[in-house]
Amino acid sequence: MKFLDPNDPFFAPVWRRWAAVLLPLAWGGVELYNGSPGWAVVFSGAGAYAFFKLILQGPDPEQ
């Protein structure tokens, strides 16, 4: 089992992949605005990892 599997059927619709990327990034912005830079780094890092796995790498076309 992978931590974030782009081949999972849940992520088949493109909008779900983008939502999984944009929501943590937006929440990181909210945390930064509210003065919690530690949580902002955590959520922004999660959004960046999701962007890499779900958007840049994307699903494997062979599966």
C-alpha cells in the first residue's frame, strides 16, 4: 500500500487530484495568515507532495 497512490480509482477524476493538491495548499496559506508557520509548512509540504505524485507523475498508463 502506498501513501498516496495516483493509480487508485478514487483519483481517476482529474478534479479529485487537483482538489487533493489545492486544499492542503490553501490550508497552509490559512495557517500562515493566522500566525502558525509550523502548520503552514506541514500543510504546504503535503500539498507539494500531492502535486508531485498526483499531477506531475500522475497515474501509470500501463495499469
